[in-house]
Amino acid sequence: MNYLDRNEFNFEPSQKVLDAVKNFDAKDLCFYTRIYDQGKKSVISVRVSEIYGVPEEQVLLAYGGEEILKNAIHYFLSINSQKDATEPNTKILIPEFSWWYYNRVASECGGTFEMYPLYEQEDTFAYNVDEVIEYTNRIHPRMLLLASPNNPTGNSLTSEEIGRIMENIPSDTMVLVDEAYASFITSDVDYIAPLVNKYSNLIISRTLSKFYGLPGLRTGFGFIGKGHDQFLSYSNKYLGFNRFAEAVALAALDSDEHYRRVAEDMEWDRQLFKKELGNVPGFKVYKSVANFILIKYPTAIKEKLQKALAAQDYKIKFMTDKGLEDCLRITLGRREQIQTVVDTIKQCLA
Ligand SMILES: Cc1ncc(COP(=O)(O)O)c(C=O)c1O
């Protein structure tokens, strides 16, 4: 099966990752990690702390970005909603078009969510930063979610824009910036430490699932501002992290060159979509900065296309989100896979 529907990785893992899997000593699983004797969470958080220049205590580690999100929303909306208020603040602000799971997690713990709009421009969607600030001040939510790049629209925020939002919103609104796809835009991570050092109400979440191509490893990491001991004790694992995942994660974090090459190869996919579908009536190929691309298409071909792709064992995402029902989200995969998808779409138009 060719899975191009969930922003996974259709390429080869790095040699270091393959070696780490092959050379892992199963006897290591007979013992808990001892790194917590040194007051650290994991060898991963230690390495992430070195790479990102953020103190290890402020590094979050979890079962995917998914769990960072879940821990933060559950903790701040239900366990630690504002203590001095008579009514707990369970409001959370979410981007209009975004990963469906945000709403699900907010609903799980009784969160009341509101959407702030994203605006469609010529070939992309965009945040209106001033409006996000205005909205946050007006609604005063316990949490504000930002995704950069956003899934499925692919638009992102600059570090200056994140800083501007942080500077101009209430300091008791926890902001979670979901950067699951951020490594595809740039290898620059120097902006993270100054932001989390300055703003105690900021969480930045990342993952090994996308750029590092290891969604099956279930490893996410992130960063939180200072002074959140209770949240850390809630979200940290008392007996340590999965030791096999630790070994593989360290190898992946040490393989940037390999994964950067893969990410660069995805430009071929983007260009093919633009060249072959960009000027076809009924289509709009949005700008992509992550490992997926959003394409508006004539929905009259939906059934035919679904069948034609299924017949070749291909899966892409036919969007069902309100306002995006006429869009496809396609994971950027190997060249021959993308060629097949493009050819199939064109055949369905004939
Ligand atoms: C926007 C966004 N954030 C986070 C994730 C979580 O990924 P994981 O839990 O595998 O780290 C995904 C997965 O598709 C995603 O699209």
C-alpha cells in the first residue's frame, strides 16, 4: 500500500537509524533507564537540550507530539485552570482549519473551543497576527493553539510573529505552538531558546514523526517556559522513557544530513503538482512548506479518483473539513509515487 494520506515517510531511514535498530541490545530492556538518577528524563531530552540550547528541565518528552498536546490541554484546561477564578477558564482558541485532533482533545476535558480564522490568499492561507492578538485579548482563553506550519493548510508563522503574539496577549494564556512540520522549513532552531526563556506561558512542540520519518517510534519532544514544575511532574514519566525508542531517536537526531536531503527531494513533487495541475481549470495547488501539499480539485471526479487510486493501492486524503471539502491533501512521497498520483488524477479528468 502507498500511504500518502497521513503525512508519513515513504523514504529510507538513515543508516544511523538502521544501525541503531540492528545493534540495540535487548538486555537494555531488562532495566529501567538510570538517567533519572542524574535528575534527567531521558538521554533524548539531554541530547535535545544540547541541540536546542534549552535547559533539560524545560524539555518535554512524550509519546509523539500527540501526547505533548494532550498533556498540555488536559493539564491547563482541567487540572490547572485559573485557581483564583470562581469559574475555571476552560476556553481554548484553535485555528479554523487545523489538525482535527485539537478539537477532540479539547472536548475530552470539557474545553470550550473557539476558532480564529485563517485567510485564503493567492496560493496560500495565512494567519492574521493582529487579529489573533485581538481575539486572544477579547476571549482571554486558558490556551491558544498555533500550528506552524499548519496542517492541512501548510502556512506558517515566523519567529518574529510568534514573539509578537506572546508580547501582546495575557500572560496567563498558555500558548502551544505545534511545530510538528517546522524542520521542513528551516534548520534554524536558534529562535526557540530565547522565546521559551522569555515567555513562561509558551510551549513549542516538535516530533520525530515527520522530518525524521519515524511516526511508528512515537517520540515527540518540546519546550516549555520556566516555572512549570507541577506540569512537568504531571507529564514526565517517573520510571523513564522507552529505551528502544531512546536509542533510535538519538540516531535520528544525529542524521540531519540524510533527512535534509530527503526533505529537499520533496521539491520535485511540489514542482510536478504545480506543472501538471497548476493551470488545469478547477485545480489550485497551494504553496507547500511541509511534507504534504493541499490541492483544490473538481469534486465531480471524487468517486472516480478514489476508485482509481484504490485500484493501484494508493491512499491520499480527501478532505472533509468544513470549507475544505473540495481539497485533497497529499503526502509528498517518492517521485514515482507522486507521478502515479498525478497521472491518475489526469486520467480521471479525461
Ligand atoms: C499538526 C500535527 N501536529 C502533531 C502531529 C502529531 O504527530 P506525532 O504524534 O506522531 O508526533 C501531527 C500528525 O499528523 C500533526 O499533523
